Amino acid sequence: MKNISRNAIIGYPAGIITGITYGLNPLFGVPLMKNGAAIESILFFRYAIAVLFLGLFLLLSKQSFKISRKEASVLLVLGLLYTSSSIFLFEAYNYIASGLATTIIFLYPVLVAIIMVFLKVVPSWPVWLSIILTFAGVVIMTQSDSTHTINPIGVILSLGSALVYALFIVIINRSKTISKISNSLLTFYALTVGTIIFLGKIIISDIDITAGINHNMAWMNLVGLALLPTVVSTATLAIATRNIGATKASVLGVFEPVTAILIGTIVFGEALTTNIIVGILLSIAAITFMIAKTKR
């Protein structure tokens, strides 16, 4: 194995944490949806609570909230992309099985690699091989969903989610304008944009914002959504992207569907099939290979 750099020591664990925490979405989100909460309300409270926690952290750590107009414009774009990814994903669940949607969304590492090629940053062959193997692993994991009817609208929405998420990762990695902004401040402003958008959507749609959110467990789920799949996931994604690059950070996102599938099995009683086991092992092997063959 090649000598692992400081960036790799920081970046790879951060990328794994990103995938695992983002994969916890179903653990907190599914009970809320089953209880009748609107998607807009769930996402609004998720983002708003996250912004409050981050704002408090920034105040306690005495970090400045000040940003330039140029930085604000980039952060606005990041916020719009991150918010769009969430909206497309949740809307896709209305048309196709969540497992299939997860598989399609995991095209984003491929999209990141393609975008980076256009930016004249060509991934090495171990990274390309890892992309192919991890995606193959996710496809194998979700073969149990093959009995569901595939609605083209759901596929398009999932692809849209993958594309905007890929753009989000690339901008964090490549933008010099926001290179000096801390990961916490970047996450704070990106999520603030989402909070405003979802609040506006609720007002326009005349949605009962508290419907299905009327007991302590519901609020605990919202706090869980705000902290783990939102604050922690977004912050560690920024850390991973800045330390090991956009392509490798996105490949580590394979831990997202792996986590989601394991939660479905353990918490919601979904079957743990041979396909799932084989897919998980293949994906982990691909990630291990990539880390072993690359220094950064």
C-alpha cells in the first residue's frame, strides 16, 4: 500500500461518515411520512432545526457569519442544488420504489467523474474501477425491487437528484471563491437557503405545517434528521471533498444505500437477500481497493 497522506487520513473517514449518516434518512423520515406529515413540512423542519444547531455552534465557537457578495452567490447556488436534490429524491419516491431510486441516484459518482473530465481532472484507473464496481454493487442490492413497475417520471426525478448532487460536490471541490469558508459556515448557509425555500413552498401550497408532527417521537425524528443526515452528512461531505477530491468522495457515498438497506432490514423488517449481501461485499471491496491504490 502506498503511504497515505494527511488528506487521505482525514478525507476517507469523513466520506464514509457522510454515506452512513445520509443513509439514516429512512430511519427518521419514514415514520414521519407514515404518520401523515407532508414532505414539505418534514424538509422544512429538518433544515430549520439544522440551521439553528449550526448557528448556535458558530456563535459558541465565535466564528464570523460575514461573507462577501461573491461568496454569497456561490453559497446560494450550493443551497439551491442541495435543496433540489432533496426535493427530487422525495418526489421520486412517489413514482418508483425507494430502492430503485437509490440505485439511480448513485449514478452521481459517475456524473462527478464525467464533469471532472470536462474540467480536465481525469480520475485514475483504480478510481474508475471503483466507480463501476460500487455502482454494480448497488444495482445487485436492489434487484429485489425488480417486481415494481418502473415509472419514467420517477426515473427522471432520480436522475435529476443525482445530477444536482454531483454539481454540488464539484462546486465545493473546485470553487476558489468559497475555498476559505469553513465547512460549518458553508453548511449553515446552504441549509439556510433550503429552509427559506421549503417555508415558501409551504406558504404557497397552504400546507398544514404541523400535520403528522403532533407528538414527542415525531419531534425526536425531526431532530435526528436535522443532526445526522443533514448537519453531519453535509459537513463531512465538504471535508471529504476538500481533502480527497470530488470523485473519490462521491464513490464513498456507496455507504448511503448500504446503510439504508441495513436499516430497512433491521428496523423495518425488510428481507436481507443474497443479492443485498453480495452487493454490500462487492461495494466494500471496491472502496478498500480504491483506498489501497491511491495516496490522496
